[in-house]
Amino acid sequence: MANRNKDVEEEIYDKVVDLTEYAKRQRWWNRLFGKNSGPVAEKYSVATQIALGGVSGWCAGYLFQKVGKVAATAVGGGLLLLQIANNSGYIQVDWKRVEKDVNKAKKQLQKGTNRSAPELNTFVERSKEFLKKNAVVTSGFVGGFLLGLAS
């Protein structure tokens, strides 16, 4: 009986080892999604692509709207409090220094915009390629995003 249990354990161990070797030879997306994984356009119908893009776009737009309102409220409230503190005499703002620093930053930005970083160029190229391959999903996402912003 003990011999038989050892044989069964060895057989299971051999199968597990074989499975791990098989998994090491496969690409990670094949292990995760199966052999039929590829671009979305090849896997799903047009209606499904538009629906998936629309739902994900709506969620992103809705979150963008809510986060944007909170950020705008925080920035506006902070500026309002600074102005109230300035008028009440709690703080003194050196407006000439602020203007000088803003002009300095503006000059640096204008000088830096003439040349763009190579990382940005590769990101833009990769984004264009993605948009070309997944035009249907992208159009659904944009429509959903705009609806999310409006709701």
C-alpha cells in the first residue's frame, strides 16, 4: 500500500514538473489568456468592441468628471483662502517677484518646447499604432468618455 502511494506521488510530481516546464516554454499572454489571444479586433465582433469601449469610456469619463470637480474645488478654494489672507493682512505677497518668476518659467517653457524628448516621440508613435489597430474600440471609448463627462 505504501509502495502504491509512493508511485502515485511520483506520478503526480512528474506531471507537475512537466506542467511547469510546459508553462516556461509558453509566452506569458498565452498562459494567461490562452493560445487564441491577440488584438481585440480579431477576437470580438464589432458590436462587442463598441460596447466594451463605450462602457470603459463612460467609467473613465465619469471618474474624470468627479476627480476634476474635486481638483478644481481644491485649487479654487486654496486661491480664495490665499486672497482672503492677503487682504486681511495675514500674509504679504511680493507680486513683482511672482511676476519675475512667472516670466522666467515662461521663457524656460518656450525654450524647451522647440525640441521634444525621444521618449515622447516613441510614445506618440506607439499610441498611433494602437489606435489604428483598435479603431472600433477606440471610437466606442471616446463616445463613452464624452457621455461620462456629460452625466
